[in-house]
Amino acid sequence: MPILVLNGISKRFGSHIALDDVSLTVEAGEVVAIIGRSGSGKTTLLRCINGLETPDGGEIVFDGRRVRRSQANLRALRREMGIVFQSLNLFPHLSVERNITLGPTVALGVSLSQAKERARDVLRQVGLEDKLAAFPLKLSGGQQQRVAIARSLAMQPRLMLFDEITSALDPELVGEVISVLEKLAAEGMTMILVTHEMGFARAAADTIVFMHQGRIWEQGPPSRLFAAPATAELAGFIDAILPVRLGVAPAAD
């Protein structure tokens, strides 16, 4: 059974159609990279999956259960589905350890001692075990983003959503976050990522989803979509972004 099924999801903001009949199936252990230009509906789709936005139409099925919009249902959903944004939302007045233990103790009822052990484990996963007592503002942007990932992992989610988590980082810090994502992918974490990091998408994603004008224009394995795009829209997007994101200099005249 797929872990996530989207059937005909639509979403409007006034007269603007943000999502138009979006359907997608994600298998357990699959890494899905969603690419496309700004305004194509990528972030809105993630927010609908996590319940932060309510679709105007369609159906979301998570682990065989239809997602309903009651508060109890959404709380249960978010206990199994983590989401990390480009804006970190870490509590600056709390230590790294307390930022991570807060969710398991409050939302899951885990004891503080167990939550602290979890915090050490997830920080070890992201290479920051030595930062337990640090405060967010004393960390680099890349370290803060890795703490945000660790905080979500501490909830032991079955699905992780990432929304452009490297876009606000300086280029030299992007690599340390990408390496964490690659490790999670190798460990079998089910992930949906909105990203402009084409090198990561090509190397780590099982499926690429190209969104354009609120719809899924193309989807398939990276080897096919990058080598032989079926539409002019994807071909144009790749030509515009791929050399820049892979650090390839333009060809000389």
C-alpha cells in the first residue's frame, strides 16, 4: 500500500488557481523531488499534504486513511508526518536539546529522559551531537537547518516533507544540509522535497515531479526527465536552472 495518495487536489486563493487537479502516489521509502519555477504550486502542495492548507477539492490518503480536517485528525497526522521549512522556526531562547525534546514530551507524551536520549540520537544523525547545549543564534545557518531536521526526526515521522530548506543558506553551507538529506535517503526515509538543488535531485531522488501552473506537468525517474524531457516547459526549466545549480559555467561563444 502506498504511504501517500493524492487524488485530484485543487486549491484556489481568490481568483488564483494554485493547484489544479494534482494526483500523486508515493511509496514507502521513496524519495520524491518536486521541481519547478516559483509560483508553480510546489509549496502549496506540501502545505496541503501536511494540513496547513485545506484543499478546495480532491482527496488525500495517508497510510490507507483518508485525511479529514478535524483538529484531532490533523494532530494525529502531524505526529506521523514531519515538515521542515526554509524558515527554521527554532525557539531562540531554548537550547538545541530543548528545541528537540519539546515536541516528543508535549505532543507524544514521551518522558523527558527518553526525549533527551532521542535528541542525542537525532543530533548524531545530522552530525551535531556536540551542540546539545548550544542556542540557535550561536549556530551557523547550516547548523540551524540541521537542528530543524533533527527536531522533526525526533518525532519519528513516517514521512518527511522539506520545503526549499537550502534556499536561504550561503552556498558553502548548502553541502552540509544536502549530505544529511542524502544520508536519510540512504537509510530509507520516505521524503518529499521541494528543491532547486538539481544535483541532489538527480542523485538521490527516485522520482522527479515537475510542476508548472499548478499542475504536475511531468513525473518519472531523474534519468529520463533530465535526459529527455517530454515537454518544452520542462526542457526550458532545465536549460535555465541546471547549469547554475550544478556549478557549470556557460559555454563560450
